[in-house]
Amino acid sequence: MTSGSPIDDKSPWLQVIAGFLVLTIIVLIPIGLSWYLHPAPVHVRILAVNDFHGQLTAGKSLSGEPVGSAPVLASYLNAAAGRPATFIALPGDIVGASPPESGLLLDEPTILFWNGLAGDCPQIATFGNHEFDRGTDELMRMVDGGNGATNITHLVDPYPGAAMEYVSSNVVWRVNDTPIAAPYTIRDAGGVGIAFIGATTIETPSIQKPANIEDIAFKDEAESINRYIPEIQEKGVHAIIVLLHEGGSQDAYDGPTREGGNVTGRITGIVAGLDPDVDLVLSAHTHEFTNACLENAGGRSVLVTQAYSYGKAFADIELVIDPATGDVTHRTAEIVPAYANRLSGTDPGAAALLERARDAVRPLTERVVTSASASITGQATGAGESPLGNLVADGQRAAMQADVAFITTGSLRADIPQGNVTWGDLYAVQPFASTVLSMTLTGEQIRDVLEQQWQTPLPPHNLAVSGLSYTFDDGKPAGEKITEIRVGGAPLEPGANYTAAMVDFLATGGDGYTVFTKGVNPAYGPLDIDALVTYMGALPEPIGVKAEARIAKAA
């Protein structure tokens, strides 16, 4: 072949093509094959907020700094939710025991707040014990939407319902033993599946009014969760997250998850019984700090978090998933406080929603009832007595003209501020709309119910009292700790009858105080808020309340 032929003219191009083919065969195909066989790890972010309790308003603190409120929390979460494959998880008590800006409006403002948060970031939730405070019919309306038979101001009319998806594996309808919501949901996270399973503490029946949960049952948390793991695995999903409304406690620290830790509480036993494929448990209920690794039933490490309560903080969790196997290969978390004083500005949408809620309830909440010479707090003495507990118990005893009164200190949700005291301040103390009643108890039954404060399992809260005083000896065994009881200054007579005031929650054995269910001759009175408003309005101003040694510990 002579030089200068057409074929010779094209040889440089043929060389380029040939070179590209060689490059493809030697380099690019192996890289592509490697990517196909070993795709890049998928990074997933979970932002978890537990026990929000409708806390749209400011006023909470953590480590001496102001934290929380809807505008502040929204600013933090919106900033954190900007990455793909981010989910917001809410493991229960999103509503209930809420301040008036939410509670008086049936907690619709709180659901609207979450509906408007973080753009298109998916939200998954489970039920806490407080989601049942108004019964299952109202809970279903809150989730599904509609105004129903309500007579409140709706900030969005008609009320649209919750945008978040609720999951629940262990709360079932009694009539057919089926879950009240889907037990789990599977979501796409950057090309891999991730499962979220919900469960609610089985202790709910002991801390909820029976009438509110008469049509549902609560099954063992770990057994209910494990029941659905094989079904999830059959769908090729092995990244499994549990939203669990039960918890424990741990010494708090800053920064990412540390090895070791001193977690205590029911959460430890539940995690120990979970399927080996469970990777992460978002806990709640105890309003404590948790950021630790615990072992599941297979001896595998499970990351467990809890971020205090009331929107004070959130858990910021990073997961790495192997897309070839679907397994979580790395996880870490940090509990991030929502400091109000460290922001350049708060979320305007949440601020506008809060102001609309305030406007709706302002005519009631801003009415001044009385004044206080100093803050009246729930801070307890070493014996378990507090000025606020005494005051509330006194108000209920006065409302029923009873000999004695009892309250569970867990019902005290806010202190009373110094200065002018408004109706809204008093509503915030006991935001449950419980009914005060009286019953007849014998002296022996009064002794028995006081002894129940040390029973097993231990009640979550002790009792505040009115009209009586008692002394206990911590060195004596449970059931024999009370050494003296006086009613109206006189020694308690075991065989005598006494009238006792309390709210309906306690009367039905709430918080484990089952002796109250033995009372007779019930008589119903006002709501707890009305009893407190009436009582405080009748006291000389300014009101000053101190502990009075109604509860004393033997030396």
C-alpha cells in the first residue's frame, strides 16, 4: 500500500478509536463493573424529636440557656434537613399536656406546625401515651383530619389532619386484634429501603384514663416489633429503625455517640429482646438524655437515642447503608440542644403560626386571676413535698369540701410565675382538663395508698397531699414505711371514714395508685383548672406558698 492513500489519511482517527476501546476494556469497564458490584455507601440522616407535648411557646431552659419553642426548633430542623435522604422521626407524645396555645385548640396548631416543617422531608411518627388523652375517636380525627363535632377556632378550616405517617406495631383494636395504624413503613433512602416500626409503652393503661383506651389494647413492645421483622426482611430491607415510646436515662454529654454508657430503665430490657436486624431505637417517654449503644437479642449493637423533651433538643443521627446488602454499616448520633440565644433569627412561618394560635386563645389566657409574691414551684424537698403540689391539692380539697386531697406530682407541668398570674399560667400547671371528684376512703385505705408510693413497680410520681401530714422511714421495708399520719392535726383512725378529693385519673388507679379504686360514694365536681382558678382567686393577694412539712422523713 502506498503512502498517502485514503486509508493512511484516516489512520490517526483509527488509532484514537482503538485507544478508546483499549481504555474502555482495560479501565472504564472494570470501574463500572466495580461500581455495579460495589456501589457507593448510602448516607441517611434521621432527625428525631421526642415528647414535644405541643410546646409551641418559649420558656424552657437547658444548662441555664433558653431552648425550644416552635420558631426556634423549626430553624434548627430546617437547617439540618437540607440533605437528601433525611427523615424526621417523632417517637410519641407529639401532643398532650400541652400549653393553652395548643391544648385549648385540641392540639391542631401543633400538628399544623409539623405539617409545615422542613419542606418535603418525610416525617414518620408513633403514638405516645398522651396521644390518647382525648380518646381514640379524637386521636383518629387528629390524624385523619376534619372538624368533626368540635367547637374550637380552627387555624386552618377545615382541619387537614397530620401529614406525617403514623406507625404502630403493638397498639391494637380489641374488636379484631389488628393494629390501629400500619405497623411499619418502608421508605426509599437514596436507592435503598429503610423500615420504620412504631411501638408504645405497655404501661399506658396505668397512666391513662380507662375510658380513653377502652377499645384498644397494648401488647408487649419487643414481641410486637419482632413479629414484623421477617416480613420486612422478605422485602429485601435490613435497615430497621424503631420509634419506641418508652425510655430510660443516662448521664448526658456533648458530641457524637460514645462507647459504654450507663443507661438505665425499661428501654434496656426492651432493646435486649429485639431482633438482631434492628439497628436504631429512637426512644422517648422518660424525657431524659440517651445516646448509647445497647445489645439486641443477637448480641449486635443497637444505637439508642432520646433528646430530653418539649422541643429542647433533637437527636441528629447519621447512618451509612451498604446498598449491596441493605445493612447499616455505621451509625452515630448527637443530641443537639435547640438554643434560642444562638440563632441569628427564628423561623418566620412557625412564628406566624404561634401568633395566630395566641390570638385565638388570648381572651381567655390573658385574664389576670391573682398575683404571686414569688414563684410557686414544683421543686420538691428531700421528702418529696413542693409548694406547687400543696397549692394544687389544697384547691381540689376546697372544691370538694373534702377532709383530704391527693394529686400525682406528675400532673404538675409548669410553675406559677411571680407577679400577675393569668388564667393561662394556671392552665399550664395542669393542662389535662381532668375532673375533680371526691370519694370516701377509710383511714386504713389512706395509709395503704400512701404506702403504694414505694411499691413494686415503683409509681412514676409521688403524691402531694392536703388536709393531712405524714412521716415515713426510708429504712423500713416497703409496705411499712409510714410511721405517722395525721388528718386535720389529729391521728389517723384506721376504721374511720374520710372524704378524699382527687382527679378522675387518680380515682381510676392512675400512676399505679390502685387503692383509690376501692373508694365509695363518688361525687363529681369541677375541672382541675376551674378548681385551681377559683381557689387562687379567693386567696389574699399577693399569694405566697411554701413547703409546710406535710411530708417528713424520719431522722
